[in-house]
Amino acid sequence: MAESLNNSDALHAARRVADHAVRTGVLGSHVSCRPVYQHIGAVLADSVLQAGLNYAKVVKPRIATILRTFPHATTMNILIGVIEQEGSPKFLQWEHREKVSRFDNLVGFMAEAEIDSTSELSRALRDKSFRMDIRQVRGVGPKTVDYMACLVGVDCIAVDRHIRGFAELAGLEDDSYDYLREVFGFAADLLSISRREFDASIWRYQSEQTARQLSLEFMQ
């Protein structure tokens, strides 16, 4: 359990989230967690592309293409060679300068940190100092770090708009990133499920609610 949650407010908030999850049936059906990759190229590409884009329609097809076209780019050493030969825009299937630059900067950071494989990255992302260091890369915030951690099998919550929306529905007033990350992590502990599974369940639930609301608005 999350040891840092040692005050009554945080404990109360976690129980409210857990109770709301049970009440709304969030855990009623099995959902697939974010995939765990053994492909460093896919991890970095997914981490960079996911922010602000439709995952199912834009990101997921590109990651599938990366895995199919560059199946050998499983380590940083090989990935750097692929990028030097093919170029980052072709690897990502994305031309927008900001995300391409962020990808290149992440690749450079990993190389300098001597991270070669996803297993090494998974171990590193459990270290607080490494997490702080990687956030020095322009455009990489706490959500991207937690999202990346999920992709390499670290059991944590990546606080996105779905988590924030669910927190509001559960009646939480504090919407700071670290607070919600810890509260939702502890709520998962209370529900006896993995944090990655809880994250995925909320993502599915909130996405379905949004789609339903858009459908109703269209019908009107």
C-alpha cells in the first residue's frame, strides 16, 4: 500500500474513490491494461505520441506499424541505428516538429543514462532520482513518466483527464497530480486490484461515458 498516504484526508479520499468505483460498476468487466513492451522503440514512441492525440485512431496504429516494420528496434543501440538510417519522422510516422523533437531528446537522454533495454528502463523508473532526471527533457511531465512506467510493467497510475474526471465525480476537490496519483493508487490497493488494471478500468468507463454523452448531444 502507499505508505505516503498517512493522513485522514487522503485515506478518506481513497475510500471515496474506491466506493464510487464499486457503485458505478467500473470493475464490472475485465479490461485490458496498457501493453507491456519489450521494444524500447515502441515504448518511447507511444510515450511521446499519446499526449493530446486519440489513442485508438492515431497512436495505436502507429505503434502497430513500428512493431511490424522495425521488430528489431528492441534496444537503444539498435534504435539509434534505425533512426540514423530512416529518420525519426519516418519511424514515428509523424512530421510535427514538437513530438519528433521530444522523441529525439528522449532517445538522447536514454543513451546518456545508459538505458538500453525495456527491463533496464523498468528498473530505472522505480528510482526517484531517475524520474526527476527524465523530467528535465522538454515536454516530459509526471504523466508521461508514469505512462512510460506502465508500458514497461511498473504498477502505477498515470493521471490523465479520465482520472481527473472520475475524481471529480467521486467528490474530490484536490486535483493536484501527486495527490491524485497516490489516492488512486491506494484506492486500487483497497479494491485488491493492480493499479494498472484500475487505471485501465477508469479509462474505459470514462471513455464510454464521454461517447454516450456525445451521442445524446448529436441526437438532440
